[in-house]
Amino acid sequence: MSQKIIIDAGATKTAFAVVHDGVVVCEHTGKGINPNYTSDKDILHVMVNFKFNESSYGTAYEVFYYGAGCAGWENANRMERLLQSFFPDANIHVYSDLMAVCHALSRGRRSIVGILGTGAATCLFDGTYVENRAPSLGYMLGDEGSGTNLGKRLLTAYLRGQLSPELESMLLKIYNVSFSDVIHCLYRESEPNRFMASFAPFVRNHLDDPLVRKLAIDAFRDFFSIQKSYYEEAETMEWNLSGSVAYHFQEIVREAADHEHCRVGEIIEAPLPLLVKQ
């Protein structure tokens, strides 16, 4: 039997679903992909590890790939080429990760759509097409409110000696990283964005600490403040969000949005469950 495959690729993980007549017959989760940082070899390795059994599930005739870093034509074309080499008989459709959220949540409505995961991004979706998009500057120059940004703010406070002794002790117990370890991981190892994002759960679990709560509020306020400057209707239009950070921090995300006069509608952890139903 023939199938379609939907792939939702973020910087931290890539989710696969094989769908037949609206029913998911196979699921798999692999390492994250962002063509801005991920080599062709590593991208193909993720695909190889995708547990797709052709004899059991049939040949894929359409592949819908929604990926971080695929808003520009260069990366989109690169991903299409790589996917075609892995699925030679399929029609390949490559979209940005934001378009996955647009397709999952818009229901034909005009809204601002955003992702708060390892990275951060927004666009203005008119119900069919992306009408406008704020520039995505990545974790070094932007991504305010993302998991990477939250981790960066926490690590900065730690390295500057601003955490309470109790909080610092808990951080060291969980992550076992010294000052020199952090510097080494940030400046000598690959993918420092993932290293920083790994500290986001610590922020979430210690929001009762005044410094950590302020750190998180400031990160999300910066997200809304900076992103809304690109949309004239930002304070009157609904914002729909997706991503692990948006979902697990949703109470404080909504609080930050209120501070910045933005109205948040739906928040989901991932668009894939909604995409497979369409």
C-alpha cells in the first residue's frame, strides 16, 4: 500500500510519522536537524535511523518535510535533494518549521504563529500563505525566549556567581559542570546551542526562585517585545505557539505576553499530531 510521510524536524529532535488514510502506522523520533548547523552526512544518518520498513508499510509516494532552518530557498533545496536521495520514488515537499505550526493551528484564520523550542521564530500567516516573517537570527544573535536562550541566561547567572548557594549546588549536582566545563562546551565543542538548551528544564523546575523566575519572564518578554515590532497588528491579533518551551512554560509565557500587550491563543507541544489528521 502507498503512504505519505510527515517529518517535523527541529534543532533537538526529528519526528517521523508514516500515515495511511489518516491513520499513523509507524512513528519514529531521531536526532534534530537544522541545515544551518547539520552536515549532509548527519542529516542522512538521521534518515537512515528512521525505522521505515518498506515491505511492511509500503512505498512512500509523498514526503512532507517541515524543518528548522528551511525558510530560505538554499536550505530548502538542499533538504529536498537529500530527501530525494533517500526517498527516490516520492514527491518531496519541503517547508519551514513555522509552516508546520501554521498548517496545524491556523484553520484558515489570520494569526501570528510562533515557535518556542530549542530556537525561536514567528511569522504572520494569512490563513494560506506567510504574509510576513520576522528575521530569524539564530542562537548567537537572537532566539530570545527559546530553550537555548533560557539556558544561556541561566549559565550567565551561574558563571557570574549570581545564583544562590542552594541553587548553584543543585545545578552542579544535576549537570556536574564546572566553570571551565561550561566554557569548553560553549567554545570548543560542536552544537553549543543544544548544550545551552539542556539547561532549560532546570529553569522550568525552579521558577519558584525569584532570580530564575525573573530570568524566564525577561526572556519571554524579550521574545514578544522584539517579535511584535515586525507586525503592525501584533497587539490586536491572536498569537498561536508551538514548541516544547512554549508548552512547558505556557503559564509564564502567557504572563509575559500580557505584559507586552499580546494575546496568546493556542499553545501546543508539537504540530505533528494535528498534521497527520489533515
